Amino acid sequence: MTDGLRVAAGRALQHLLERWTSSRLKGMLSGAMITAIVQSSSAVTVATIGFVNAGIIGLEQSIAVIYGSNVGTTMTGWIVAVFGFHVDIQAFALPAIGIGMALRLTGAGSRRGALGEALAGFGVFFLGIDVLRSAFGGLGETIQVAPYVREGFGSSLIFVGIGFMLTLLMQSSSAAMAITLTGAAGNVLPLGVAASIVIGTNIGTTSTAALAAIGATPNAKRVALAHTVFNVVTGLVALAILPLMLRGVVSFQTALGLEDEPAVVLALFHTTFNILGVLLMWPITTRLTEFLGHRFRTVEEDESRPRFLDQNIAGEPVLALRALHRELERIGGIALRLARGSVSHEPGTLQRTESDHAAVVRLADATGEFAVRLQESRMRPESAELLQQALLVARSYTEVADLAESLADASRRSEPIEDPHLAEEVSLFKAAVIESLDADQSPAGEPASAALAAVESRYEDLKALLVRSAAQSRLPVRQLAAHLDAISLMRRLARHAVDAGRRLRALAGSADADVAPDFASGEGNVRKPE
């Protein structure tokens, strides 16, 4: 039923998530609505994980969607309670299965076929409820669970565990809810026992997300952990005040004029404690988001966080400029590593291209924000000039990262050169580019300009050789443009890398000359109060 509804809805549900998660409240409402439509909180959770990884929604909005999906999944209990025990199931379940399968067989691969699959699943679901109702109706007269139930938290906890195991084994909280509600309606399960099992099924639904997060991305693990935290906290609170909640739910049911049946009470109980969980977790969602943001961090994510740009030293220009220089060195190291990997095109290096590029961009943005804070302090003109140079260095390394990513994309699309002589010349050109990158990083400031001149010379020779090879049919003409673009990107990459290194070394020299003496004397660049 869930699969059919998802396919039949097409991209409509996806668009809803994209458009209705701009705030926490919208995210929660869309999560509840979509879960009620597709009858699967797990499906919504998996979709939410995908949107977080794609950067469409943030972690905080995804947590709100999780809240809503837990409220929306309570719709299953209401469907069972309202339709499962008051409608002649045989009268519509079997026709629904027949019509649904006819649509499925005649419209395979289309939306009509998916709708038929959902309709057939809907019929089978209620047919199963009818079988359960008949079975539990007979068992209710012969099996009594009540004599074995002991009062207290420990007894309730056992039945919570039973509900958890039911959901874990079947991987469906809807199926576990159907069994629990029909068991209560057949007088096999006392109301308190059934309520404890409902709490267990609610916690057990986190198992799907937890299993999906094994070996997944950090964001997937964070969303799965948020799902687990919400359901466990909600379940423990509901379990702690279980007798009080049941009395309140029964009173509320009477006030609403609903029928006095165990299934209706349990459906209302399920909805009530999930809404209570949202109310409890809502005020601490921001803190939960911050907590999760520091969990499951990868090396790449940690690398994209500034190590030296402490906001506490933004008011001390001497210390701030030194920290800025060290952070720029880090940015340069990542950018040049990215450049070498895209040029060498060795196995394993291109996989890091995206993460390295993202790290350089984030660090450059952080550098810009830190510079803005630093400009607000009272700086000498010399220090302000150094700050402008630092921003130019960050910009140059960002250009290196952009070019390296473009080169990596071009390398993935291009075909290898089969002509041995031509391939050797390309390899020599790549070696010259990498040499210019290595010379740029040398502590003594070796003449990177000489290495860059070698790159320029080899570029012109290789460009002419590629064109001649295409004219002589040694290189397919369709490949010529791609390889010319690739070597052009390499040349530009070398230029920007050498320029960035030259600026960084000049910045270090200026800082030593203009800043260090003031720092040594204890005066720094901060003006004394007049």
C-alpha cells in the first residue's frame, strides 16, 4: 500500500517537502500530512534524509519533519479504529483487491498501476484486520492476559518491549498497531497492556531509520538519531504518566462524544502522547540540532571548520592577523591538495574533490566573516591593508579550488589518449603543473615563477601538438576540444596557485615587518584610549 501510494503521488510529495519546510512549523505540518497520506513514517524519514544530504532542507527543518511524521503515523490507528470495527470489511476489501490488481496488471509501470497497487494493498490490509478481529474474538473467551499483569513500572516496561520487538521483527509499526488494537478490541489485551504495547511500537519504528543509517552519511545518522531521541523521550514520558494519561484520554473521549471502545481509546492515546512529545521537544529543538551537528563528524567536515579564527581575538588585530595567516595556510594546503589530485587523476583522489572544494569554500567564507569582524576594530592603516591582502589570498585559493573541481569533472568525462607519444607529452605537462604547485609550497619560496614559465612553455607546445595530432588522425577530432579545455584548466590552475602563494608569502613578510614589532613591545595594533 505504501509503495503504491508513493509512486502514484509521483513528485508531488517531494515538492511538498521542498516547498513546505522553510520553517520548523511548516516542516512539522508537512511531515504529518505526507505521513498520513503514504501511511509510512519510515518512508518520510528516508525521504527527509535524502533532502538533508542534498542540501534542500537543513537539519533543524528535518527534525521538525520527523516530529510531524510521528504525529501523522497515528492515522493508522484511527483508520483501524473507525473503519476496521464498524464497516462490513468483506463488502469493500475483496472488491478493492480485485479492482486494484486489475489496474496493476493493465497499467504496469504507470501511475494508474501504482494506484491499483495501493488500492489492492488497502484491501489486503483491512482483510487482515478482519481475520485478526475474528481470531482475537475467539481467543478473548479462552485467553486472559489480565491475571498475569502486575501493577508497576516494570510490568509496563515488559509490554513496551513486546511492542518494540513486534515492530522490529515486522518492520512495520502499522502492522503492530493493527494487531494491538484488534487484540484490545477482542478483550485479549487489557487497556493498560495495550497502551504499553502502543508505546513500544512507537519506539520500535525508529529501528527502520537506525538500520538505514548503518554505513550512511553523517547527516543520515543525525536524522536517525533525532528520530530515536524523539520517540524514546516521548515513549518514556508517556510510560511514566501512563495511568494519568489513560484517564485523561478516556475523559477527553467522552467529552468529544466518541464511542467507548478500546480501539478508539488507544488511537486517541497514540495521537495524544505524540502531540505531547512534540510540545516537549519543540522548545529544545535548536539545542538538539546543535548537539547533533557535533555528532558523527567526518574528517572532511572537521577540516572545513576554522581552527584558528577565534572570535574572541577579533578585537586584538595583532593576534587576529596572525590567526588569519595560519588559517590561510590551511586553506592553501587543502586547495593545493585538491589541485594535485585533479591534475594527477589518480584513483581515489577524485573522490575527495567535492569534499575538499566544499572545505575551501566554507573556510574562505569563514575568513571573510572574520575579516568583517576584524574591520570593526580600531586598526592602523597598515593592518587594514594587510587585511585586504588576506582576503585576496582567500579569493585566489577559492579560484584554485573552483578550477580544480572543473578539471576533475572534465577528467571524468574525457576519454584516455591512446597514442603513446601524445600520452607521454600530456603526462610531462601534468608533471610540470604539479611541480609548480610544489614549488609554490616550499618554505624558502623557491622561484615558483620559473616553474610557472615551464608550464606556459609546455602548454603552448602541447596545444600545438594536440592540434597536429587531430589533423593527422592520431587523436580523434571529437576528443580534441575536451583535451584542449583540460590543459587550459591546468594552466589557469597553476597561474592562480602560484599567484595565491606569492600573495601569501608577501602577507607573511609584511606581517613580520609591520605587526611583529608592535606585538613584541606589547602595544600591538590597538590604539590606546585617548
